[in-house]
Amino acid sequence: MGLSEFEIKKCEKAINLFMEKNRPPPHVRKELDLGSRIKDQSVEVFEIRPWWNDPKKIVEHPIAKATYVKTKKVWKIYWQRADLKWHGYEPYSEAKSIEEFFKVVESDDNACFFG
């Protein structure tokens, strides 16, 4: 079961604030940009850039994911490792709100999200 309409609106607001603060300047966005999506109970953040040897091909590189666990009322925080699988982010494996998730991603204490 996906997020409720209220939860989706709350996520969209948090996403917009995060993007305002972290997207590259407009003149750079053809070469590097940030994107996001809400899918089922998850919010994903990813880089958007041209393929290295074919600039006409646009690719997405996952950065971070938060999945809402309704029974616990927490957001599980994940990052994608080189094995292309999502792994729990330590030491902050959970957030109490979507806003807290974005604060963790922004601070990136372990350089897992933005390197």
C-alpha cells in the first residue's frame, strides 16, 4: 500500500525544499541535475546526467532512498553501494519524518550519498 494523499503532499513539499537548496545552478543542469520520485512508500533522490560517451542518452544515478514503515511510523534510510543494491545508511538508519531524512542526506556525514 502506498502513501496517503496527505503523506504525498508532505513529501512533495520536503522534496521541493531539498531541491531548491541542492540543485545545481540552471546553466549546469544540462550536464548535472537532481531528480526525485515518489513510488509506493518510498522517496528516491537521484542524479541526472548525460551518458559519458553518448550525450544524447540521459541516465539516472541513485543517491538516496527513504521508505516509510507505517507500523513503526519511521522512514528507513538507504544508500546505493557499488553492488547496485540499497543498503541501510549508518549511523542514521531511520528518520522520524521525511524532513529529517532530507537533513541526513544533506549533511552526508559518511559521504555515501554525494561521495
